[in-house]
Amino acid sequence: MKRSGTADLPLHGGYVPRWLAERMSQLGLAITESIISEYGVNEVLRRLSDPFWFQSLGAVMGMDWHSSGITTSVMGALKTAINPRSKELGIYICGGKGKHSRKAPDELLRIGDQTGLDGDYLVRCSKLSAKVDNTAVQDGFQLYMHSFVVSSDGKWTVVQQGMSTGSSTARRYHWHSDSLQSFVDEPHTAICGVNQGKILNMVASEAVHARNALMLLTDESPVKMLAEAQKLVMPAHHKVQAKDVDLKRLGSVLWLAQEKKPADFEELLLLEGVGPRTLQSLALVAEVIHGAPSRFKDPARFSFAHGGKDGHPFPVPVKVYDETIACLQHAVEKAKIGLSDKQTAIRKLTEIAQKAEKNFVPNTDFDKLIEKERNESWKYGGRTVFGKAEPKAGSQLKLF
């Protein structure tokens, strides 16, 4: 059984502009289809239950790399893109933020009617996961978002989030049916949020006497909560700093994109024509698709694919974003007719970058790297919620 963890998620205001929301849906669908094609539907559910991977996915999609807004925007983008093709893909997304969260039971019952799954059981799972996080664990966070993702064979993942207005922070909770033995026995895969000190936790072992008393009143009282293990700490600062990123891993991706042309690698010939900047983004997206769980401990690194809507670490390079989506979509479509060479080439990006890490020594001028990206952002159609990037005098930089 997976162990639970915590993460600090600063609350962010603002909105996701339409130009980014539409691209997030397209990229999210392409990534989902790639994972399904390579690893199966249930691998999508497993990854969504991993708080580190989830934050990395949001970062690579151009959201603010550290904020709580990743949760609602990513799940909203996936629901918009996936649900019209749920029958084909074998995956359904219910619920959402605010009033949409309350629609989850009715949506699950409809899915049950369409697929033959036990809708009543799925509704019970949805309600109990919310009940445990909102009532059994009284940690100062009030749930305002609940997404229930279910596959056509009945496996499911829950991603839900609560808000603490007093501390301006959010806590995200992850559940996964493959890890769940019982709702009353260590249910979570992760609990992400700010450490609030002592809390009322009716699923903690220390609350045994109070819990035993409550057992006389209800047969749904949780017994205990999984001990914390993973700790995803997302800082309050907007600026991406060198300490937030594994420079060795990021540097090997930049080396691959800037110094080595695809023609230099036999495995990457099918990616010829992809420019260096798009290759950089594609390599980071490829890792989200193919990377091992241990490689997502620094979600900020994935913001170097498509920047962030708030301009950190740099504006979203719209032209590069579109080229990345097109490349992934083309690879997925070719794979559907038995031609998987391009998917193999994309996977090779991850393998080559990882091999380069062994002997890679990055320089430490991280701020100049970000400055370079910002100075060149206008070339790639850079945009933020504040407007389009304008040409600036830039400097040349190498991270190797």
C-alpha cells in the first residue's frame, strides 16, 4: 500500500486564460493517450494518484509551477478533453470544483448505466473519500474540489482539494483504488498541504478511545490514517529558483536540445525538423509520459517546457506549445495504425537525456538561464495573463 505525504500549496487568485486552457486540454489529452498507448488505462489512474507526478504534469502544461491552481485547472482540462472520448479511451472524469463537485454522484450513476459498472458502489466510494478528508480529518481545510476518475474496468482515483482561508494555503488529497484495502484502514495515497501543527484527526491511532465511542453511533467511522511519508513542499515564492530544480537533470535536457541535433542520434531521426526549443519542451513532456516515479521530486523543472501563465520562470511559448502538441498527436495517431516509430523516438529523448546525466556538470548561473528564456520568449509567441512578450536585448548562455 502506498504511503501518504504532505505538500505546501499556496493559494493563487486569477484565472486560466482561454488561449492556455484550450492548449492544456489538447496537451493533456495527448499525454493521456500516449500513456494509455504505452502502459494502459490504469497507469493514468496510478499517476494521477501520485502528488509529485501530478504537480509535474501541471507545470509542463504551463500552469503556475507551485500553486494550488494546478489541481483545479489540470482536472478541468482533462475532463474537457477526455470525457467526449471516454468510451474510446476507457476513462471517465466526474465532479470538479465547487458546484461541479456535487454532480459527481449523478455522473457516476450514469457511467454505471452506460458501462455496467456498479454505480452505487462508485458513488459510495466518492462520498466516503470526501467524508474522510472533510470530516474525519479536521485539519482546517474545507473541501471545495472533488474529482473522481474511473476506468471502464472499475478502478478509480480521487483528486480533491481543501482550502484554509486563514493561512492562504490549500491541501490536496489523493486516493487510488489499487492501494485501497478499506476505507477504514489506511485509505490515502497522499495528503498534500501545509503542516498546520496539531489537528483533530479522528482516523489517527491516538484517537482510539474517542473513535470507539463514535463506533456506537455509526458503522462508517474510519479506524486510522496512513502515516505521512512523501513530502511535496511547494514554496510560497513565485520565482523559480535554482534550489527548486535538479540542475543536473535540467541541464542534460538543455544540452540535448541546444547542442545535439536529432540527426546526430540514429534513434531520433524521425524527429528531424523539430527545432531545438521544441525539442527541449518535448523532452520534458516525454519524461512526464515515460519517467520513473523517482524523477518527479522537483516539479519546478517541468516548467522549463512551457513556462507559466504568470511569467515564471518565463512566459508561455505558444508556438513551441503548439508544435509539442502537434508532435505528440501525430505520434499517437500513427501508433493507432501500427506505426509506433515516432512514439519510440519520443521515448528515446528521455533515455538519452538520462544517460547524459551521469557525467553532466551544469554551471551554476541559473538566473542567466531564465533571463535568456525571457529575452527570447517573443520569438516563440510568449504570453502571460498580463499580455504578449516583447522583444528584448538578450545574452547568450550555455548551461554546460
